[in-house]
Amino acid sequence: MTSAVVHQSGQPAVAWSWSHALAGGVFALPAAVGCLIDPQLGVPLAVGVLPAAMIGIPGPRRKRLSILIVGSLVGLSLFIGGALAHLPTYGTALLLIATVVGAALLAAVVPAGRLVLSLCAPLVGAGLSYDDWATSATTMLLLVAGAAYAWLVALLWPERTAPDRPQAPLPPRSAMLDYGVRMGFAAAIVFLIAAGLGLDHPGWAPAACLLVARPQLDLLQSRGVGRVLSVVVGALAAGLLLHLSPPSVVYALVAVAVLSAAAGTVGSRWYITSAFTTLLVFVMLLNGHLDEGPSKFVERVGETVLGVAAAYLFGWAIPVLRQRTRS
């Protein structure tokens, strides 16, 4: 059963599914147990199953393998970004451009290319924040393990029929090449700015840029504003939680609540997913390092604003100016 606040277009602004929320709670069980032992162990486990919670459970059981596939792609994309981070800065930026352009061209060839463009390419950018092989490899393994666990849990859910959705036509290659070049340069520029400023996580800016970027202007506008607000809310919630220094059982309850909410709100029109990711990532980064909270908050929000601004500039302003110049 799903409840929702419905927009005039019929798409729910905030969707809620009790079945998906229950699945998210089950996904969170290993993380909750880990938090009871040590929050520094449990919270990373929650991050590991977060992508699975946001995918939702497909109706046909055979299609639930997508949970494992997408979770593994998330981990692999972050690892590739971590590998690129070891190159000279400008070499990393050039390969980031090539990654986005390649993903955009793939989206014009096969339907699965849309997933690579909208998810894998941004996470390659996010992986640029990893400065050592151990961290990127551990993150990849954690995400793959979390996806495998979530897939097995999803198999226990009752099978249901899924409505047939018409396959959207593939976009023209020329249009996607133009889009890929623009957004590739946007991501590379904000990465160079963040790296030039010596920020600890220079991948946050290109990730924000590519996560909100969409060829459709209306989607770009709604996702840009929503991501900034969600990041601020998630970061503030994480800071408040850490400031209270609660017992381990509270961290366990938070892990269950966050993953349940992330799963339950799958399908919402409002872009609220980054609030959940930011909360868990901040708790993971700052647990035991509360003194770094203000600087990390400014860094996260600042890079998000920088990335979203670049997405607006290269995704909307430049095409509009180019069109007017041609006219």
C-alpha cells in the first residue's frame, strides 16, 4: 500500500510504500547489529546497503537480480574513480571528461546506457575523493556484499505483476555527444577547482554536478534545488546526532530508520535521497572526529552548490545562449 502527496502531473511529490520501508528495515539489520557492537563498524554497513534501499524491489522475482547488479556497479564505479584519483590532476580531469562522454554516447545506443550516465558516471566522480587503494577497494567490497545481501532479502518478498511500460526511444547520438561534452567539462572544471583548493573530498563537486544533470531542463531545475536542500538537511541531522553523543543503540535505530525511509520513499518526485546519503556519510566520516564537523559541513554544502551551479551553467545557460546566438 502506498500513500503519496500528488503533484498535478500525477507524479507523487513524496511517495511512501510500507512494503518497501519494511524491506529497508530488513536491509538494515546487519548495520544495526554492527552499530550495537561499534558504530564505526555498523554505519559503513548501512552505507553498503543504501543503494539497494533506494532501488526498490521489482515485482517479478527474476528482475530482482538488478539489485545485485546495480549495487555492484555502484561499488565498481567508486573504485574506478578512486583509481583515477591516483593520476596527475589534469590527467584525472581528462579521463573524467572521457567517462562522461562515453556514458552519454552509450545512452544513445542501448537503454542500459541511461543507468551508466545517470548513476555510474557521477559515482566515478565521487570516487575521486578516495586517496588510497585500501579505502576504495574496501568500499567496493562493502557495496557488493551489501547488494548481495539485499538481493537475497528481496527474493523473500511476494512476487507481483509489474505494469508494462513503453520503452522510451533512444536519444540522437549527436545530441548526447553534445550533452556529454558539456557535462564532462562541467564535472572536470569543478573537480579541478576543488582539488586546487586542497579540499579533502574533491569528488563531491563533480558527483553533485553529474547527479543533478539531465538533458531535460525541468528535471535539471527540480533536482538541483532539491539536492542542495537535501544535503543541508542531511548534514545538519548528522551533526546534531554526533553532537548528542548517543549510546550505540541510538545509532542502530538511526540506521534502521534511515534505510527504511530511503526505501519507503522510492519513487518520490522530490529529490530527497541525498539527505539520507549525506546523513550516513557524515556520521561515518565524523564519528570520533566531531571537531571536523563545521569544516566538513562547509565543504559538503559548498561543493554541492558548486556542482549544481556548474550543472545549470553547462546544462541550461550555455545551450540557451548558443541557441540565441544562432537565432
